[in-house]
Amino acid sequence: MFQCDIPAVPTLQQDDETIRITRYDFEPGAVTGWHQHGWPYFVIMLTDGILRIHNGSEITDVPLKQGQAYMRAAGITHDVMNGSDHPIAFVEIEVKNPAAMTRMMLA
């Protein structure tokens, strides 16, 4: 089942022409809501937890540990639910302008 009336709580930490960094806090069963990323992005778990990911046709439970990270390409429509029995949190980093970011890192 993938239905919930509890939204995840996003906290925007940085948003400029190069990058967007958002922290998401989820109560058990909370969801992001259907969305699609316009840029490639990274997710870094702040807590242990299970991300229940719905891609429109399949639901997959992904257990992740605190500090674990993953990357996804832009353009995938999905919804994310906290499949754990406890609150979870992660930081999402969307890379809007990879070339500018590379220049910043090399400066």
C-alpha cells in the first residue's frame, strides 16, 4: 500500500544557480508526493531507515543506513515514503550546473 496523508517536511538549505540542498524529515508513513527532478541528485541518509519508492508501476523497499548515499539521474517520476516504524531524515543534493560546480571545486 502506498497512501498517506502525512507529508514529509522539506527544509531548503541552499538554492542557487549551481545547486539545491534540501533536508527531508519523515514521520513513519510520510511521503514526498509525486515529483520529478530536473537535475541529477544525491541522497545522503541522516538516519537508518527504509525508503519505500514508487515509480508508477512498482513499489520497492530500500533499507539504508545512516551515512549511506546514492545518486539518481534526472527525469524519473516517483514518490518516496518512510517505510520504517520510526522517523527518518535525509539530505538531497540536486546538481543544477555541474560545470559551475566543477569550477568552484577547482578554484
